[in-house]
Amino acid sequence: MKSLGVVLGYLSGPANRRNLRVVGWLVVALVVMTTVYSVAFHQLMANEGREFSWATGFYWTLTVMSTLGFGDITFQSDAGRIFSMVVLITGTLFIFVLLPFSFIQFIFVPWMERREAARAPRELPEKTSGHIVLTNLGPIEDSLIRRADRSEMPYVVLVSDLAEALSLFDLGYQVMVGDLDDPDTYRRARVASAAMVATTRADTTNTNIAFTVREFDPTVPIVATASKAAAVDVLGLAGCNEVLQLGNMLGRSIAERVLGGDARSHVVGQFGDLLIAEAGTAATTLVGKTLAEADLRTRFNVNVVGVWQRGTFAIAGPDTEISATSVLILAGSEAQLAAYDAEFATAQHEQSRVIIVGGGRVGRAAGRALAEAGMDHRIIELLAERVKDDEHYVIGDASDITVLERAGIDRATAVLVTTHDDDVNVYLTLYCRRLQPGIQIISRANLDRNVSTLHRAGADAVLSYASTGATAIWNTLGLNDTLVLAEGLDVFRVPVPAALAGRGLSECSIRQTTGCNVVAVARGEQMESNPDPFVPLPADGDLLIIGDAESEQRFLTTYKTKQRLAVPAAAVRVPADF
């Protein structure tokens, strides 16, 4: 039926009907030629004194024109043999050259093009609704599409070039062909019933897209990225509901992971009154103990939900051992974290320094965040024109030991590698780890496939542009709130599954079954960060869970649930600058 629709669609086009007429006239010419040759055959045979039926005449004509020439009927006169050669030559040219060429050129090729085009639609079904409309396909969109697939939320990628659309279709993407500056494209993409339009192109292109969408529909939510601060207001005037400066967000997220040497908890995210923090353990009494022996839950009512160990994350369990290089992921209120800091925070004899490699948007944003926190930092930048002030910049190549020494690598507690080239980031991460084995290294990744490589090179944590952008865009939907702790490691919120309702966490074995850990239990607007493992889980409550992508999918599949699709505005919040 689909092929029949393609054929009928092909026949309905005016250009294709003209092509069919050309081929039709050639077929008529073939019939006329065959008839004329058959009449001439009878006349020449009559001149030789032989008689044949009309069926035999057409039979002879077609066998000669098609070069079959069975030889059962031949002329004996020179005129007849000359006529046979004329029929043979003209028939060969017509049947084997002109007619096939015309058929291929005017029918087959256009039909195949139409058939290929049908694989990449130019319009979504009329009843399409609640979908995400994307105007680009890059690392951010790939991460966003994976989230949409896990939540079974439809999406479509608008592509202006047919060949590119077909290529993406073959890779499994949902695409639609259309020009991004054409209002009719968004009508055909059913933008009026879409959940959101997200665009991550250049600032000028994003402005044009937003303005074009608003020309067609004044209410659909539009989320755009901005590479320059000046573009934020312009994009807002063009009709964008949310404008995200991802470079600034990623830089601040990387800066928030700088722990320094004081073992103090550093907040990296927030859900309502619940704070998610990281705390180093070096030079504390926790080193050498297990979590059960440290008993932080009873002493400070903070929940240890995970442990970083040189870039490797492990779900926290009673037998998890704390070393000098461990970084604890804590969940608790401001007062609970303050009580933890009062016990374990150590005084620093000298102000620690943080080295930032790369003075681009991400590096500068990290520098501003550190300056606001009162932390000394130096930005190593290769391009002198990017230098904003001499006090915090060191011009040179970060792979040069003398440049690192001028930046203060000998007394630095952390290095932030923020360049936009993953190869450079891997190289510098490995180099800094060899120079200072005990230093904290946080790296930026642009492609997901390089995350594990950066960890192996020595990064304690890796944050990616793609995950930061996808999470920020996803959270603007209000579908569920997600906190990215590192690439592939999230804190996410789900309704209490029916299989767990009425049961205590102690009997659910969530960590053993799925590899996830429960951070908190939400009952209405209240978030309990250290839930009693013996209290039954409420059927109408939510779970705040930490896990990597694989563990998250295992949890959703095991308990046949989805990430929350409606979050009360006051219940969950991710900081705007995260």
C-alpha cells in the first residue's frame, strides 16, 4: 500500500505527467513504426510471390527490430534484404537506446527520487502532538534525543537538504524535510501542538528561526542557545521563552566541582531544600574507614549516595571504603551539611590555586565563578587577543612546563581543562596527572566517546557540553528535573513505582537490583534526604535517584516506570546557573 501511495503521488505531479506523455508518444511511435514495417513486409513478400498472415508480419518485424532474427522467414530479393537491414538498425536504435533512455530518464529516475523522498516526510501526521521540534542535529541534540527515547516522547529533526535527511533517516532519526526560515515548515511540523521548539545553531540563525516560528504560532515554547551575552536580549525579543548560555553554564558547573584542600562540602546542585554536594576526604578522620564505620547518617543525618574514586563512580554501600583520594557525594539540607563541615573541614595554611586551561567561553565562565567564591585562579591561554586582564591570565602553551610553572602548578590544588578540542583535553589531562599525581583534574568533553578516555587519562570528573545542554533544554519542558553530576551520571526523579509502594527501602534492594541509589523520598512538597529504610514508600510520592545511564534504564525497565512527566513548580528546582 505504501508503494501504491508513492506511485499515485508520482503520477499526480504536473512535471511527472509531462514525462509520462513523452514516454507515451515514444510508445505510440513504436507501434506506428511496427505497423508500417509490417505493411512493407507484406508488400515486399508479395513482390517475391509469397503470402503470409498479418500475425506473421508483426512477428517478423518484432524479431528483426529486437535483433532476435530467428531466420525462419527471410527475404530472397536485394530489396527485401535492404529493408531487413533498415528494420534491424532503426529497431536497435529505438528499442535498445531511445526508448530505454527515455524510460529511465523520465519515469524510473523521477520515481526512485520520489520513493526516496517519501522516506523523509515533508509533513508530520495531522494528529501529531506533544513532540519536540529540533532544528539541528549535534552532540546536544543526540543527548536530548536519548532522553526523549527513554521517556517515550516523540521528536522530529528539521533538515533542509533532502540527501542529508535521507542519511539521517537511515541512521534511525525521525526527520522532516523543510527550510528553517519558512513559516510553512513549522506548520507542516505541527508546531502549534508541539511541546517545544529547541534550536542550538548560531545566534543569528536562532533569531531567524524563533522569529519565523512566532510568525506562525505565538504560544509554542521556544528554547535557544546563545554564544554571546549580547544575543540573549535579541533572542528574547525574537520570541524565545528560554535562552541558554551553555558555555557559561558548563564553566560554572566545572568550577563548582573544585573541592580545594579543606575537605569542605561543595554544593553542586539543588532540589528544593535538598542540596547535593561533593566533599573530599584527604586529611580527615574518615580515611581508612568504611561508610558503616563512619556512620555519617546517624551522626549528621546526611546521606552518602555515591563515592568518586579517581574519576570512577561507585554507588555507596555500608562496605564502601574511604581513601585519601575519595570524594563523597552527599545529600542533605544546608544545616546538615554545615554540621558535616564543622566536624571534617580542615584549615588551609595557604590559599589554594586553581589553574584553568583554555580562555574560551567555558574557561572564562569558570574563572568568574571561582573569583566570586574568592578562590585564586590562573587561566592559561594560547591566544593573546583573548586575554582580559594580566592578573589572572598566563599567555602560552599549557603543554609547556615553564608555562605551567608560571601559572603555579606546584601549589595548585586543581586543574580545569576546558578547551573545545577533546584531543587536546586528553593530552593535557594526561600531562598534568603525570606532573602532579595528587592534584584534582576536571575535564571538559565535547563527544561522548571521549569521556572514558579522559577518565583513563587521569581526570577525576568529566563534564560535557552535550549533557549540560541537553539537561538544561530538557528541564525547561518541566517534564522531570535532572542534575548532571558528571557525564553519564545523573540524579533524576521518578514516581514511586507500584511494585515498591508500601514497602520499605530495606526490603526493596534497589541498589542490588538496578545499580541505582535512592537519594531522597518526596512526600508532597517535602523532601526527605535520609529516609528511614523501614518506613513504607508512599504510593503518591516520588523517589530522587542517582545512577548512570545504564543503571537508570535498568531501573525504569525493572519497575516499569517513567521519569516524572509533571513536576510541581515548588517541589523540584535546578539552579538557573547550573
